[in-house]
Amino acid sequence: MACLYAYEGAPSFIAAVEPRLADAGFSRVEDAVSADIVLTFYASASALEDAYLGDDGLVSRAAPGAILVDFSATTPNFARELNAVATVNDLVMVEAPVTVRSLVAPDAFSRENLLGPVASESELADTVRELLSVVFGEVVEVGAPGRAQLLRNTHTLPLAADLVSAIEAVALDDASARVVGALDADQVPLFSPVSADPVVRAVREQRWNSAYTAEMLLAELSAALMAADDAEVILPGVEATMHLLELLAVIGGSDMAPAALALVYQDEAAGARAGLDWTRAEAAYGGKGGDDDEDWSAYDDDDDACGCGHDHGDHDYDDYDDYGPDDYGFDYSSN
């Protein structure tokens, strides 16, 4: 049966999945009103909120009975509230946050690299199950709204920790080798757990570009940190990783691959060769005394302050500094 879908959100995601959706018989339309299913994938909390709940948001634009499938990372609380708002507006909400098996896979949004935790209050229609099986290599239905986001959190956090630890191992190895000399080729296999690590390979091969970006990882960790705040749990490792990713974004790397975080540990010349500009970090952080609001306003000093080719407003990095559940405009006291 033919099925019409619309898409709103990050272009890199739909560019990867649209061909295989077409092969499976799903036809894309531009207008959400004429679509049976509306797919969304946003890389910031504010963009997701505006897309659904803004003045011209999807909950008011989509046709009654339409199915909304959101692939974005958000908090379990907001996922539940979004489901409630959709239900009131005679829409079916499906929570299916994109969850990558590897943060540094060359083809990040390939079916084999994508896991699909899925949650919905409604029984999934056969067309939705088919669509999800085309997008994801593995689909796991986890029950009530919010639980898919929780599963994504528990999957992403150790990947992010492994990313940073592998990058720091490379940084230490490079710095020490300049003093004591690098290992001989026949000695390297002795340390195969490090040398065979996919993050290490990505850094060594300087794979700084990917459809899955540092900005997307930052959004996932931001959502996890907000969820931890809701649960009154402290995650210092996540906070540290977010600060590193924020620094990468400030110097122009928001649209680069997560492996490009290695450039934060390298000298200014290496960053410049990759298109980064450390002077932006000086403008954002230098001599400010740690005032976050002032830091970010200094960073947003021109239309292309992040160096990624579009307005800084598209990134909304202040989402990640002081964003809390109350900023969604909902009262969670009853949850």
C-alpha cells in the first residue's frame, strides 16, 4: 500500500534514509498536511519544541489522524508531554530516537548502524513498523512514551565516554612519542585494544566529516543531562564531555564528526588545517570569569560565528548550558 510521508529537520538524516524509503514504496511529499506520516529529526531542544508546539507547529498543521514519528533526542519527560499534546489534537505520536551503534561509523545513518528504540501509547500501524524497519537495522518496542528516550540515553552515554577516552589516549600517545619516540611497527600489535579501536582509527585517518555530527551528539548528551537533573542524578562525565563538544562548536566544528573532538587536543595549526579558528574560543571565554551568558553572547558576534556556513541561531547552543525541563513550558510536578 502506498504511503505518503513528509519530513522536517536535519537535511543530512533524510538524505541518508530517503533512498531506502523510496525503494520500500514510501513517497515523500513536501506538505505535512497531505502526509500520512510526518517524520522529524532535530538537533536541538528548542528547534524540536518550536517544530511541534510553535505558532505553526506540527500539532496544529498535521492532518487529523496523521502519525508523527520523531527521531530526535529529548528528555523522557518532554517525550511524554509531546505524546499527550498530540493525542489531544487527534494525532498519533511515535517516539523513535535515532541511536547509533558507532559514533564514528563512515556511513553514520546506514541501516546497519542505526538502532531504533520505539515507544508509543498506540499500537503501531503496519506501515509504521515497515517504515521503521527500513530506517533502523534493529527496532525495539519498549512500551510507554519516554522509555525509548531512556534507552537511547543508556546506549549513548558509554559511547560518548569511550569516544573521549580513546581521543585522550591518542593525545597522550602523540605527545609522549615526541619525547621518547614512537613504538616500532612490530610493537604496536601488543596494544591492539587501542590500535584497533574504531575511534582511534577515525582520528588517525582524520575523518572529520560525517552525517552524524558533534552537534547531534551534543543534543543527545544535553537531553541525557536534563533527564539526570529530573531524576536528581549527577553525571560529571557527561558534563565534561559536553564542555569539550561546546568548545569544538565554538571554534567552528559543530557540523564536523564526533571524532573531530580530537582537534581540541591538538595545536592551533592542526585545527586551522581542518577549518577551525581558535580565536573564537578566545573571544568566547577569554577573561570573562566564567559568565556563561556573556560567553555565548561574545561568541555570537556575526552571522556565521561558528564557521559552519549558516546562522548561529540554527544551533541554539545556549540550550545546552542552562536549559531545564521547565523551559518547555510544562508542569512536571505531577509526573
